[in-house]
Amino acid sequence: MKKLCISLGLTALVVACAVDTSEIPTLEVGQEFVDSNVRVVTTDTFTVAVTTFKFDSIVTSGTDRLLIGQYPDEYFGQVKTATYMELAPLTYSLPSDAELDSVGLVLGYDNYFYNDTTQLSVLNIHELSDELRVSDNVFYNTSSIDFEPVPVFSYSFFPEPIDEDSLFIKLPIAFGTELFNSIQENTINSVDELRESFKGLTIQPGESDASSVIGFSANPSRSYLRFFYSIPDEFDDIEETYDFVISLSGLPKVFNAIESDVTGLPLDTLIDEEINLPSSQSNNRGYVQSGIGYVTRIQFPTIKQLFDIPGQGTILSAILQLKPSPGTYTDLTPIRDSLIINLIDQNNRITERLFFGGEPVYGIINEQLEEFDELIYEIPIGVYIDRELNETNEIDDAFVVFPPEFGRGVDRILLEGENSEDFQAKLILTYAIYDDENE
């Protein structure tokens, strides 16, 4: 096998190679490659294999965002999110003469939304019938906790995640009376005693909702169950509040269940994490969706044909270009401006994040092309190509791309595959040949 040096910069800086670097000619300032025995080749002919698979599950516990809602998506089916939470007071003490006036649930918007917020949404608030406890200390998007079938309250509203600070939902006072009285009478003095009568809440979207997914803050200062009470006074009653909040420390006390029904769509074949769906069988596209677990998988099956070029050389740059499919993103279903790159093994398990120079590698939208209304992600993957070219054994590994905050939203991206008529996924490789065996 031919020896190969890899350069990840814009100059012919050679790193991690087995060739004597003194063999590479040094160019004087102002001297061009054509004046030396170095020739530079730029090519985008290497095959880029684009496939889609779905992670079996994604960790969604310990989040600071509550995701609630449901909407139909033409590419990803019926998308549904619900949140589960354990709530508890900071102290188990109430004045003996306190009188409960009302109970309400406050949900603070955190500015996240996906899809159409102009449509009516429904929040069904249920009591949990089982505790938020798991054996491995995490919950996933596929997790579920049993809850009472009849909701404590159903609330209809038009979401305003940008214009409003929070949502207030007044609950039936009967829901909170027993809890309030038990704490006041010292019947409940700890979390364990509280769980005997109140295990928490789940908020489910309306069954027929076709609106949006809304993000609410899980921060105790933004979202809480509030008891309004008064203390009788000789002149005016003193009004006070008593809050149950979500604990974000220790074992998980909140998680989001996120699912989609893709029956009849290309994605409905992805029933196992190890199944890969080629873009040729999915409308020449790779699919990505946060929360649900769909990711686009990238491989370069012909990359070692680079060794067929006569002579020894250096890769000056390796840029992967991926284009979001036109017409698949809008103001209501936006795409992120960056992508995370993770390496995976042959079983589609993540092995590590891709780094270069101690910094993580990202796919970033080319701003110059964006000025011409063309969105293209560019990913510098020279360090990955280096690994692929220098591996001694043939390994069916790859890398995947997906947006940041993959477990905190439902953002989607559809990427053009290698055979798309609009734009083919391509690897642009610039290669300097400095020792041509044919000379």
C-alpha cells in the first residue's frame, strides 16, 4: 500500500505520516506549484454513501426543558411529546391557620417551539400512578410512567412562546386540598411520605392536536405547582404562596417522552438501530430528527482509490458538503446552522466525538453561499479521512451528523443524498502530489 501524508491546513503542513518530510519540496515566497515538481489536484469524485438509521433511544432525563405538544409532519409522521415530572416543596411546613384559596400550575416558556403555534393546543394534566424511578438512573425518549387515565384538568390555549413569559393554568382546588392539609397537619414531612399520596404529574398533548411542540423551562423559578393561601388577620388577610418544584439535582426528576408514527413513510422500516436506510430508498435524502433519534450516516466507500494516483502526496483539505433539501424547512420548521459530528462503529453505536486540534469538528452553513440563497453545510473532515486511509483493517465504521441539543427538541433536517438531482452530497478533496512515480 502506498504511503500517504495528511495535511489538515491550507498549507502543506504534514502531520502524522510515515514519509520523510525532507522529500517534500519547499516553495519559496512567490513561487507557484507549477514552477516545482508539485502538482495539486482537486476532486469531488469519491462516492459519498448517505444513509439513515434511528437510535433505539435517547437520554431525555435531567433536562431543563419540558417538551409538550403534537403535530403531523409529512416526512417524519405524527410527532408527539409529553413530559413527566416529580414535584416536591422545599420545606414541609405551613402555618396552622393557613387557608387554601386556589391551586395553579405555572409553566415558564423557554422560547423553544417547533411547527405551527397559531393552531389550538391542549394540555392534559394527569397525576402519576407510579414513581419516577429507574434502575440505570436515566430516562429515555422511549420511557413511560403509568398515570391516572382521567386528567386533573385539560387546558386549551394558543401558544405564545416568544411574546409571553409564562402560562398559568388554574387547577381544581379539590386537587390540592388533601396535599395542602396533610403538610399543614404534619402528616407529610418528607419526600418519601409525599410519594405515598402524590407521585408527580405528566402533561400530555391533546389526542387530536395538530399544532406544535412547545418548550417550557424546568427551572424551579420558572415552572412550579403553586398553592395560594391566606392567613386571617384582624384587618386584611395575609396572602401567601407555597410551591412544589422540580428537583434538577440528584437522580432524574423529569424527562420527556418523544415519539413519532411513521407508518407508510420510508422511515417505517427502521425498527432496529442496526438497520441502515440508503438514500436511494428514501427519496434520495438522509433524515435527521432530534428527540426521536433519526440521524444521517456518512461513509466514503471509494476513498482508498486515492492510492491509485501515481506518486506520493499530501491532502491539503477535505471538505464534505451536505445540502438541506429545498422546500423542507420553513420559519415554522427551521434548521440549525450547525451539525455535530460523531463517529460510530459497524453496529451504529457512537464511539466518540470527532475532534481536530483539541476542538470539536462542526458542520457549518457556508455564509458566502447563503448570500445567494443556497444553504450548504460544510464539514472539515481531513482528520477523519486520515483515519480511513491509514487503517490497517477494513472496518465498517462511519460518522453521523445531527443538530446540537439532540435530546432537547424535535428539530428536523433532510439532507440531499449522493444521487439527488438538485445537489449531490460530495467530498471535495485537494491533494498535492510531490513525488510522481511517472516522472
